[in-house]
Amino acid sequence: MQLTGEMLIGGSAVFGKAGAVQAIDPTRNAAIEPNFGLASDAEVQRACELAERAFDAYRDTTLEQRARFLETIADNIMNIGEALIERAHIETGLPKARLEGERGRTVGQMRLFAKVVRDGHWLDATLDSALPERTPPRPDLRLRKIAIGPVVVFGASNFPLAFSVGGGDTASALAAGCPVVVKAHSAHLGTSELVGRAIQKAVADCGLPEGVFSMIFGDGRQVGQSLVSHPAIKAVGFTGSRQGGVALMRTSAQRKEPIPVYAEMSSINPVFLLPGAVANDTAKLAQAFVDSLTLGAGQFCTNPGLVLGVDGPQFQQFIEAAAGALQAKAAQTMLTPGIHKAYTSGVSRLSGIAGVRQLAAGQGGEAVKSGCAAQAALYVCDSQTYLSTPELEDEIFGPCSLVITCRDVDDMKRFAEYIEGQLTATVHATSADHAAAAKLLPTLERKVGRILFNGFPTGVEVCHAMVHGGPFPSTSDSRTTSVGATAIDRFLRPVCYQNFPADLLPAALADANPLKLARLVDGTLVPPA
């Protein structure tokens, strides 16, 4: 497929009128063809207006029509073939094998949500029968969930496929029945165009209104504010920095009609190593930690940025083993020059904080000097230094982690009480540590969205039980997830139908249950007949 640098506004391909930019090859720090046109205010308005026009018709599609649409998107993405992997590799520097896996995750998400749509459980169909003889009488009441309205999705920098134009936010919003306007990320413009065209084609293939999907390029701050401010937009999905997410939340709050902003932002994902686990297999544990830390040049929102243990000979052995493992890690290309600059600045800042000492650095060489390659880094301080130094709470996005030496398990618990909200927390423990782990868990449940036991957090499974969310600042709304089947709930709202005539009831609430749903009837879950 030939790249044109055009935005996709409804069924049209449009070269933006507000200037042009090129993508960057981070391995060479050099611009690559073609030019991509940036959206003008009028083009932003057009995309939002088309989404608004498409909303009622799209949300009225049958469950089968919508599921088939999601499957068609998945098929169309796969049909792009090697051209998608090659372009994403050039634009991000990520290995082709990683990108092939990410493509599988992306189409797998679409197919999961197709299954979710067909199942219909997300409708939460609920019926309470009329009780005319009761004093006072109870009316006939029925509830279902409907799509919230057009959604703006901001593509992420670190996942050019799975958290971008065709990623989880887009998939879950489309599954809910919401038209989507995507603001593509500047880190992978060509990749975004390829995936956007696959979705645009699926809209046409399935005979849906053109406004169901649009994709625009543009300045993140200016275009982002315009999108979130538009009255047609009813929700926002965002994955990015704390600063960016808070700015969108502020814009939403200032609207005449505030809307939910589902922002995934900042997380340092602490790992708590209890004494028995440290003593069990120190070298293996250290290697697994370093492998997780440096995976994908540390550019995961679940990267283990803190690791804590009780100070003593065994934990010192872990620290030495981790330092040795990290020194063997080669430098890796980061996604953009801006991310690379922020990483090197963050590491430099960490080196200058009193009480913090560098333990080890990964391999450097010419790759670090000439391009966007990052040298892994490991630092150490004690818990008191951390608790008295607020700047240590700032996330460093990349392959850098801070080891915290604690006095005892109670000190670890105090640390857990202190930290901000996180996407994940990990506990490593043997059976002998379970009593200590039990003391930590209530605090961790209040602080994080996913608690891992004897693992590392960089893998995020796409399934029904996954939670990829957490209290602020990891996300803007701790009640939701951006990964997994329940991500659809972000883009739904309940509607109650009171004393409705049978011929006006939606199919999900009809007495005959034509959709064959499991429904809550008078407080009892009733399976389909």
C-alpha cells in the first residue's frame, strides 16, 4: 500500500492544510518520506461532525453486524502484510519480531471484542416486573447500557499498533457502538496511515456510515484541545504522559458539558522482594528482573521502576547479581528523539540526587553517542532517602530502575503506604513469606490496579480478567481498565425504560429475549431459554 501522508476523514482521504511533517527513523535520527499533512481547525470540526452524524445509525447496528465489523478490521490489518511490519520497524526501531507479536495482539483484541459484542453481557440487561398491588405500586422497569457517543482516541508512542490507531481504545469504543476519531501519534505516522486505511476500508466493506471512523494528524496540544473541546465528543481515550493526560482532563472539566477522560499516564510499578524469595534463587530472580526492566528499551508503562527488599547479606547478593546482569545488556534504540532526550535527562537528574548511588550501567558504545539508543541504568538508595525526596517519585520512561533498601518488612509496608497510585505492584514471596505478604496486600489493593505474585509486570494479557488501570496518577479513573473485555464499560452508560409498550422496547429488554441474553430478572440471573 502506497503511503500518501493523507488523513482519513470519514470516507475521504485528505492532505491536511495546517502544514506538514515527516516521520523520524530513530536508528538514524533522520526524517523519512512522505510528508504528512496536519489538520486544520476545519478538518478537526469535519471529523467530529461526521462522527456525530454516524452515531445513532452505528449504535443501532445489530450485535452481529458490529462483531463482523471488528473482525473485518482484524482481517484488513493482517492483509496489509509485511509492509506494516517494515514501516513500523523503520519508524520505531523496534525489532520486527516484537512488531509481529504486537500485530497479533492488535488483531486479537479486535476479535476478542467481536466475541464480547456477540455475547451481549456488556448490555447488563435487567428487568424488574411491575408490582401493581404493592403500596405504593412499582412500575415496570428495564435497564440496558448504550453507547456514550463519539470518542476521541489518542495514539500512544510506545505501542505503534496495540495502543494506537487500531488499538484497545479504538476496539473497545467501536465495540460499544461509538464512532471514533483518532489523533495519530507523530512517532509512527506511516504505520498509523496503513492501519487507518484498513479500518476505513472495513467501514465501507460493512456498509456503515462513513463517520464511524476518522484519523487525523496534528500538533498534539493544539489539535488535542480542539478535539476534546468539540461538543460532539462524549469521551476520550488517552495513553501518554502525566502532563498530557492532566491537560486533557482540565480541558474536559472546562467544557460546558464535561466528559470522561480515560487517561493512562504515569506508573513506576514497584516490585517487593520478601526475604524468602530473595534467598530462594538470587541469581535467577536478578536476571528475570533485569530482563523485564530492559525489555523493549524499558518503554513499557508497566516497566519495573522500583525494586524493594530488606537490607542484609542476601539482598546485597541480589543487588550485585542484578548489577552484573544489567552491565551485560546492550544499548537499545528508543522510539523517538524526544523520548531519548527525556530518558537521558531523567537518568542525569537521578545521578545528582543526594543519597542515590549508581550501581551499574549497561553497554554503551557508538550507538549511544550517535543515535537514540539508551544505556540501561540501575541505582540504589535507602527507604528514608526515597521517602524524603519527592523528585524520586517521577517516572523515568526507559530502562532505568531504582533499588530501595528497607530496614524490615514493616518499612516496606510504610513505603507502600507512601507511593502514589500505580498500574501494577509485584510481590515475590515463598510460603514462609505469606504472613508478611498478607500485611502488604490491603495497602497494595488500595494503590494499584493489578497485583502480581512471583512474576514481573511487563506482560499485559488481553482477556476478560485483566485490569490495566489504577488510582491517579497511573490513570484518571481507577474504576476502569484500558485492556481486556471490560474496557468496553468506559464507553457505555445505563438507560432505564419505565412502563414501556412492548413494541417500543429495545430487543435486549423484550419479553421474548430475542437476543438470547442472560438477564437479571427480579433480582435473579436468568439464562437464555
